[in-house]
Amino acid sequence: MFNNRTKIKALLASAETGQEVIVMGWVRTFRNNQFIALNDGSTNHNLQVVIALGLVNDDTLKRLTTGTSIKVAGTVVPSLGKGQSVEVQATTLEILGDSDADKYPLQPKKHSLEFLREKAHLRFRTNTFGAIFRVRHALAFAVHQFFNSRGFVYLHTPIITASDAEGAGEMFRVTTLPMDGSAPKNDDGSINYGEDFFGKSTNLTVSGQLEGELGAMAFSDIYTFGPTFRAENSNTARHLAEFWMIEPEVAFNDLEDNMDLAEDFIQYLIKYVMDNNLEDLEFLDQRLAEEEKQKPQAERQEFGLLEKLRFVTDNKFERITYTEAIQILLDSPHYKKKKFKYDVSWGIDMQSEHERYLVEKHFKKPVIVTNYPAAIKAFYMRLNDGCEAGKQTVAAMDILAPGIGEIVGGSQREERLEKLEARMADMHIPAEEMSWYLDTRRFGSVPHAGFGLGFERMVLFVTGMTNIRDVIPFARTPKNCEF
């Protein structure tokens, strides 16, 4: 029977000796033909298994190489070695799966992150990625726990959709039409998607927000948590073509309520991981500290990982308007010394370097920026009243975090039908195709708000990693769709 095994994390945590146990896992190292460092993925800490001389034959000993999977029955005894309080004195050992030592790519040494991205199917077995993906799991669980405890309804919004929620146009098309040029055509030579599977042009979703708003108009409080897709040809450390988004939508909330919810949410997620995955965070904190030592002094981060996380949970976020943010940037020594790559002026879509300056240099804590220019924001964001001529703003908010810039984007939604229709017309969004969305403004419209949190951006922030490809199991990026 395999269901009576003890997980290594539980065994090390109890430190109880004398009991008979069965453990299973993968060999990390085997030395002196006697000591096995065994890991089963439940923790970064290995369990030392001691094999008495003569317990297994020489052929079996030769098979105990890095990566081999084994089943061990034995007695938990006090350990004389450093780093662990207990070990297992083996009474039987069975090899479940061999690992060719000459071909297994993960040898007991330090591997670069670039190398491990090429071995993404095996990198879970390393300490770094073991810690990252246990933290990712904890964050995902905490997302559901946070919203469930507050009475939100979890809504599954469609993966395949005919709408472009962001108006970005950077979408992956979904079609069953032939790609050999024989697809049916319209009179003007364009493809006739009326003959396609869904009878219209469809794509992978870029956001569940619009459908989420429909749910909020009935349940008041909903959230989505699912995959989203952008066909944006951005081969950077911050972009993925497939990523996960969390998007709450709340009826009867305004912009201030929205900011409060987002701040509470981020702090809750971080506290949950610090309470439940401290061992993994301590490992990642140490890893980051070692990485920082290799950088020039001027490029080093001011805070360690755990210090940064505690700073976020223990302090209120700074709240400023977009106009105030631009003025801070214009008055900054950084701008005056021409250290920004991108120019600063009212109306720009702030770049990551601008956002990080506000967070890391000026305020030194997370910042919520509100009331952005309408021209750079989506059609559904509520127009602010009483704006200066030429400076129309919307009730939008972005949360900027140390190390990565924007982590949350949201707004109060435009609940006034006439203003929403006018905005859609200005942005050339066909109202007839969005009639279902406009019905929420025709029948019992209410003030409402919501935001989107890029889940991988959150995992980046909490783990201290710097490349988004390292916090998702199998990254989908331009020219890359392995595994």
C-alpha cells in the first residue's frame, strides 16, 4: 500500500522518535554508500535515511543515484548530523524508479535560472522552484479564502469570447476554419467568420471583467480567477502570453471602496503566506540576499524579501492622484538629471521606471495612483466630473509595488448609460455588439467598481523573483510554447 507513507515535512516537524514509518521520495544525494538525502516535495528540507551496511546488495547501491525514486521503511531515530533533529534508520529499501546518472540534468550543484527554464519539466525538483510553487499554491488558496470569507460568489467567466474587454486588439483568434487559404470569403475578400464554429469571429479572453460585471449586477459581490491571454509580442521579464487574473467586481462600491478592498486583499495574501509558508520565504529571502551581493551597491534593493513583505503588511498604502504623481516625477532629481529613459508629462501612460521611482525612491512603500487621463484608459471607466479643460480624467486606480511597478489595475465603472454610450462611440466600440453589456445600465444600474490583479505579478512580488517566467509552471511567451 502506498497510502500509508509519512510526508517528510510532517516527520521533520514532529521530531518524534521511535516510531516505524514509511517514506517515499527522490534521492537528492547519496554518500559513503550509507547516507541518502531524500526529498518528497513537501518541504525544501531533506530527510536523512541511513542504510546499515549489508542491508541492500551492491547492485542496488549503484542504482541509488540523484533523481532515483525510492520507498523506505524504517525507524525514526535522533540524528547526530547537523541540520536535522531526526533521521530514519532503514529496515527495507525499494527502488521505485531508476534515474540514469549520466543523463539526469539536475545534478547536486547550483544551476542558472536560464538553464532551468529549458528544463521546466524537471525544475520543480530544485529547492528554488519547490519554494516558489508551494508559495504560488498558498497564494491561490488564500485568494479563494479571502473572497469566500467575505461572501463573494466565484464566477467562471468564458475562456472563448467575442468581445475585447480592453480594446487592445492583441488577441489570439479561435477558429476551426482551414488555414490553407480555402476558408470562406466575404465579397471584399475578408474571411467569412459566419461559417466558423461559433458563427462569428472569436478569440481567447483578455479579461473576465465584462462578464463579471453581469454577475455583480445580480450577486453584488463576485470574483473571477482564471487564465487570460494577450497576443502581445513583448519578450520581456514582465510579460506572458498566458497568465492568470483575479478580478473582483462589486456592486454599490465607489473608487475609495475599491482601493480599500484591493489594499486589504494584497495584505491578506501576503500575511497568509507568511503565516503558512515561512520556511519557503526564508529560503527565498536568503537566495535573494546572495543574489543582491553580486550586484553593484547602487543597484541593490533597499529591503530584503521578508523585510519588504512585512513593510507592505504593516503600513497603509500611499494614495496620490495621477496629477500629483506626474508633478513628483517632474520635480525629482532623477528627471532633472535625465535619468529616465521615457519622458514625463501630463497625459503619458507611466512606464515601469516611473512607477518604480514613485514606490522605491520617493515613498518607499506601495502606492495607489488614482484619476488617470481618460485618453489612456478603457471605455468602461467612470468619467470624473469637474475636470479641467483638456484634462478629462477617469475614476481609475493602479497599485504600484516595489520591484515590479503596477500589480493591480482597477476603476469605478461607468454606470451612466448615456456617458458610457458616448465614450464607446468616441473609441469606435460598436454598441450593437455590446448590447448585452449595456443592458446592465438599462435595467437597474448601480455604482460599481472592480480591479484586476495579475496573479503571476503577485507571485513575483512575494517570492522576490525577477523574471515572470520563473513563477508560472510552463511559460507561454513569443516563439516559445514548450511542454
